[in-house]
Amino acid sequence: MKPVRKNLKTERGFTLVEIMVAICVFSVGMLAVASMQVSGTQGTANAKWQTGAVVWASDQMEKIISLPYDHPDLADGAHAGVTEDQYAISWVVQDDELVDNTKTITVTVAWAGSGIDRTISFVYYKADI
């Protein structure tokens, strides 16, 4: 026959309640980390789309400002642009808005990022020199 332990207070270890509390605290921490991961991924995707839009807008602006002052693409009014990837590029030219013999050129790039329609615009002033 085995001897019966009489003094249980000297036993070392964790109780079931302590283990359950530790598991709950760990679970809450892991859920917080998971939600931060989702937010980080969405932020990275939005940054990617916005960077792409800035690249396309600056590229289109460089093409437009390199044109001669009287080029048809620099005629007063809205100009339907092109669609690259998921970006819609267009520009508006306004003659003599600020100063005579100048054109105000606004290049706009639109895209749908994260289900939301977004735009970015660049403005340039071209003088007839």
C-alpha cells in the first residue's frame, strides 16, 4: 500500500484557475497582434496604390509640360486621359487663369483603393515664353 500524503500545502505547481487566467490573457494578446497585422497589411496596400498614383501623375505631368505651348493637348478645357493598370489619368487646362499667357494644368489620377474612390492631383503653371 502507498503512503498517503498528509501535507498538501507543500506541493508546488499551478492551479487550474491560474492556468485558465493565463490562457485568457495570452488569447487577448494574440488577438491584438492579429488585428495589428491586418491594419498593417491594409496600410501597406494603400501606400502601394497611392505611390503608384503619384508616379503616374508625375509621369503624365512631365509629358504634358514638355509639349509646346500651343499643342492640342494643352488646349483650354478637360482632356480625357488614359487608363493605366487601375488608374484613370486625366488633366484640365485653364488659359490665363492667374496671369496672361499662362496655362494652369491640373493632372488628376483616380483609383479605387480598399473599395473607396481616391484621387490625387498635381498642379503646374506653364508660361508662354
